[in-house]
Amino acid sequence: MKISIASVRFDGTIYPRGKPSTTIVEEYADALLAGNIFPPIVLESGTNRLLDGYHRWKAHKRLVEQPELNGQGEQFVEIDVEFHTIPEGIPAKLYAASLSSKHGHRLTSGETKDLAREICEANPDFAAQVIAEYVGRSERTVSGYVSDIKGRRKEQQRAVIMRLDRLGWTQQEISDVIDIPQQTVADFLPKTAELRLSVKSVLASGIPHLEVAERFNLPLQVVWAIDLDGRDDAERLDRLGIKVQPYDVWQFAKCHDLFGSQHPGRIPGELVAHVLYFFTQSGDTVIDPMAGSGTTPDVCLAMGRKCYAYDIDDRHGRNDIITHNIALDGWHERIKKADLIFWDPPYFEKMDSLNIGDTGYIEGSISKLTRDEYLSFFETRLTEARAQVKKGTRLAFLMSDWDDNTEKRKGIFVWDYADIIRRAGWRIVRHIQVPLSTQQVHPDIVNKFRKSRRLARLERYLLICES
């Protein structure tokens, strides 16, 4: 069939060649004027994206746009086309390359190599065999093109397996989250002992942790966890540069670089480390239902605790944080394994136009609930948790007061949360003050509160409870 050349969509991102050839376009244009007929170009069904025949299409456009042809170009306004549906799971650029491989102007070796690497960089699990079939090259050749990318992928999978295994995940749980066969996980785990010894040996020679992480292509947190193997909690904290504060007021100047990353409401990893030090034992299982950027699992890794972390927000793309909405779906069944629940929820009405999106809370955050809905959420979930956990499970609940400066609503204070926790069936055994660092308060905010004669809130409370 014929369609107007103006209806053809050219998408440079799926063009499989390094660059078009003006010489070939000129040759096609001259041949068209001579009356030669060429095979139809190929377009993607439904989008009219050009999959094959760029030079023929461009030759038609050139003839139409040349005024010296005295109207002869009008016969080239339409072009013969056929429509193809790209097979599911096949990148459009690879399918376009397969069409080029079926006629005289095939992709060069360099273009094929660049295409294969581009596909594998985007999806390291994409089979080299499939690429080879579509570009008309041997599997051996394509495997050679992408061997380093596949190698890095295996190292990345190895690192994830090591991390999740150390956090106490089962082989099936690891298999499910990184989408590889359980047998692959089982085959690798015995090899971790050898890798651990190699890392230990290099660390013992005085090589910095970051350099060791780069050498073995392992996350820095995993390298630190290996370094801390066999040490007791006090030694671990000392090695991490965390000074134990053995009293009921914990003050931390800033967030430890090793634990978590930038996230709204991020807390210092030192705070989590103190909770683990005073209220858990090595090998205990920790559940964090609102893990943010991963501070809790990072600290658990360093402290030798098992951990399952969850969050509604998956912006950080971490394998050890499971996407789960506790507000809609309740507690995950793994809560039954918990020795400790560490819960640092978004505080009330922290979600506004300045902290939504890439740098703030996302839609669905409980911070946006009304006061009654917010408190009801905690009462419901804490009651459910108490009914599901084993006897002796502890809850570490971190929260800040909220007062309405308009004086139109009741505030929410630590005693309100304490009342909810007790009604839910928990026993409060400790009340620890964990004030925000004054270094975290921007000078503009300080001036704003000073001028309005209001008190900025630095206080924060950690309630330790038992089932």
C-alpha cells in the first residue's frame, strides 16, 4: 500500500546504524528518477515509526523538495509501505536491525557490536542468542561483544545475593526478588566463604574499604559487614566510629554516610545502631515497615542482624526494600518472625507542596491524612501487629510532637501515641529522647520562627515497647 511520506515517523533512537549515508540517498533518488522500483519501506503498526528503508524514504523526501524537477517530484509524495508488529520483548532497535540484515546494506560489525552492547546495558539479562538471531551473527560473536557487561551483571547479582543472605533472606526469597532460579542462588552461596576470605585478606593489608569495594565490585556496606564479621556489638560500633551513649538522651550531629541516603525524614544510622545495641541480640530479625532509603537494613547488615524492610516508595531501587503499602495492605506476614519492629513513620502534615516528588514524600504518604485518620491508622496497625508478633517482640517507635499553630485543632503529642500503643496491647518499657540536631535546621527557618515568636520543634521521642 502507499501512504504519504509526511506520515512516516523517523525515531533516531531506534535507528540501528551509526549514521545514514548521503551517498546512498543520492543513489536511490537518481534510480527513482530513472523509473526503478524498490521494495516497500517497513513501518511499525500503530505508530508509523520507520523500521527499515530510511534511505529510500529520504530519497523520496529529497525528490519532493527539489524545485528544479519542475513538478516531477509530485509522483514521489507517496511511498510503498508495509506494516510490521514488533514481537513482544524485542527492542524496536533490534527488530529494525533484523530487517536491515535481510538486504544488501547490512549493519557493519561495529554497528552490530554497538547495538548488542546498548541492548545489554539496558537489560543485562537479555540473551545473546536472541540478539545473534536478529542481527544475523553467530552467538559466539555476540557473546564476545557483551561478555564484560554480562560479567558485571553476574557480579551485581552476586553482591545482591550476599547482601540478602546476610540479612537472613531464604534462597527462595532471594530468587524471587532478583528474578533468577533458586538453583542459581543455591550454587553461588557456598562460594561466598571464599570471596569473604579474599575481602578480609585485602582489608587486612590496609587497603581502604571503598577501594576494596571497587576492586571486588561489592557494595561498600557489604565490605564493611565482612570486615565486622566475628566482632561483638561494642567492637562493631567502635570500628564504625559510633560512640555508645548509655543514657536516655541520644544526640547525633548528622547522618552516618554508610547508612541510607538522601530521603525526606532520613534519620541517622547511629540512632538505629543504638536501638540494635541496647534492645536486640546478634542474629535477631528486625522488621522496618517504612524503610525510606534503607537506613535500617544497612545498619542491620553492619550489626549482624537479619532484616526485612518495606516501603511504599521505590525511588531508591533497592533489592532489600520490598515495595509494600502498609496503609492499604497491612503488615506483611513476615512480621511473625520479628524480634524487633523499628518504626519511623512520616510525621503528621510533613507532606506539602515543598516536599512532594523526587525530593519529598510521594502521593499515598500517611503524612497527608487528616488528624483523626492519622491516629486511627496507628491504632489499627499497632493492634494488628500485637496480634501477630510472637511473645517478647519489641517495638521501637520514633515520633515527634505536632502542635497546630492556628489553634483550631488539637495537637498530637507523645502521650497520645503512648495511649494508642497501650490500647493496642503493647507495654511501654522505655522513653528515650532523640532530639533533632540544630545543624539540621536551616538558618532561614530559625529566623522565620524567631520573627513569628514561635518555637521550632527539635524534640523527638523513641518509645520502646514489648508485646
